[in-house]
Amino acid sequence: MSSPQRALVLIDVQQEYFGGPLEVRYPPHTESLPRIAQAIDAAGAAGIPVAAIQHSSGEGAPVFDPSRPGFELHPEVARRSTDRWKRVVKRYGSVYAGTDVAAWLRGQGVDTVTLVGYMTNNCVLASAVEGEGLGFATEVLSDATGAVDLANEAGFAGAEAVHTTLMTLLASNLAAVAPTDAWTEALAARRPLAKGDLVGSATAGARRASRA
């Protein structure tokens, strides 16, 4: 098995997610932010490309207004930034939609994209889904991402349930899902993370449901 050619993509690690209505709840950002920092440091040590993405809803928007503090990268990320990083502002959920991120990754010889940041239930999910169609293998670091509580006309789902469900869904087909410690070990060893599959996940799910 060939060694993965990785890039680390930081999705929207912006101040908007550390307070207010979009504050990340699970894993709490007090836990996920240090794991994001750990991934950045490991990427720097390994010399792999890093892209920092920021979401903009346009000036005057209630959130992600580029003229307001909530748009800025969290200081723990900003102070690690270097001139070698790819910096991108996006308008859609996926990091690929309406950006040159896919072309940049291909130019770097990348075949495996590691996603960290926010939110699990929006931009992480959207990026993993689009990445499949673009031909990139995707890795998602489960403890370096996070979700919010959700309630609407369809129902309510707490942040822990949202995050856990989506990590399980991603691991069933769309991505290799692992904690940051496991990823840093795989990065240093230049080996891929183990990836599940839909049939295996469905079979294990049916077996577990039958015991409930």
C-alpha cells in the first residue's frame, strides 16, 4: 500500500464558534481546539501542506461578517499560521465549492485530505461528501471537530448525538475517522488510517440492533 500524500485542511476555526448561537458544544471547543493545534503542529513537523479556510456570509450578515471579530481565526490557529499556508475564504459549506482548493491540492500532489474544524454537521460533512466525487481520500479527526445542538421543524438533536451519528456515518463510507493521536502516529509512519465500509458497518449495526 502506497503512502498517503496528505494535506491538513482547517475548516472555519473562527471566533464565531467560540461563543454566541454557533458555539461548538460537543466535543466542547475547550477540548477540540487543543487537538486542532496538535494536528497543526504535527503537520508542520511532517512538512505537509496546510490550508486555512474561513467562511464569509458577507458584510452586514448576522454571523461570519468579514468586517467583524467573529470572522477571524482563533488566536491558537492564527499564531501558528505561516506564509506557506494556503488561505481561502469560502461562501458555501464545502471547502471545495466556489474555491480553488481542489486545484491547489492537486498541484501539491495531495491524494488524502485531513479535515479538522467546524462544524461536523455542516462544513465538515459537506467537504467529505464533495471530496469523494473529486477523487480525494478523506480523513476526519473526531476529537478535532465539533457540533452544535440542533432544533427545527424536523425535531431536536443534541450536539453529542449529532457529532457521534455523523462520525459513524462518515466512517461507514466517506472517510477514515480517528482521534488526533492516532492520526499523528499514522502521519509520522506515513501510513493510511484504517477505513470502514458500508457493508461492514451495516452488518455490525444489524448485529448490534438484534442484541438490543
